[in-house]
Amino acid sequence: MTIKLTKKQLLLLDFIKEFTETHNYSPSYREIMAGVGLKSVSAVAEHIGNLVEKGVIKKTAGSARSLELVDYRHEETVTLFKSTLETASEEDKAVLLQAAEILGLDLEN
């Protein structure tokens, strides 16, 4: 399954990837705003929030420059989902299984 991303979201992902590779740390929201031509930091925050929701970026709350691109097809992601499911509550399991389905993860193997 492929995650559908908008052109602007793809632009943000490309910018974050290139910036991180060049500087060895992730860009600030203001740097993203300037780098992709957005008009406000809140627009960047909205796009980042959507990308986090889709599972292609993760960030650490309360930590600056903590954006990381996620390869949701990577074996480690499947392993993480499986191990988390083992100890999750029934409510959390439902959410994790729905997220795995959205991401197209095969948790059966």
C-alpha cells in the first residue's frame, strides 16, 4: 500500500532529507518555511502534523530539530509494531493495527 502525499508534503520531505544530510541535524520550522516557500510557520506546523499522522515523519515533543524521516516499510518498523502489540491494551492494539493497515505493514510474517 502506498501512502498518498501532496506535492507540498513531498517538497517538505525532500527539503528535510536534504537539509538533514547536509547539516547532520533537522531544520527548524522557520528554515522549512523559507526553504519551501511557505508563508507562515503555522503552515509548516500543519504540514508536519499531517506527515507525522501519516507516519512518514516522527518528532520528539518539546525537542527542537527532532524531525526524522521514517521508512515505514523497513523491517525495524514491523518489528517495533509487533513488539508494541504484545504489551498494548486492547484500545491501543486497535489503534496500532489500524496504523499498520494504513502504512501497509505486513504484521503476519
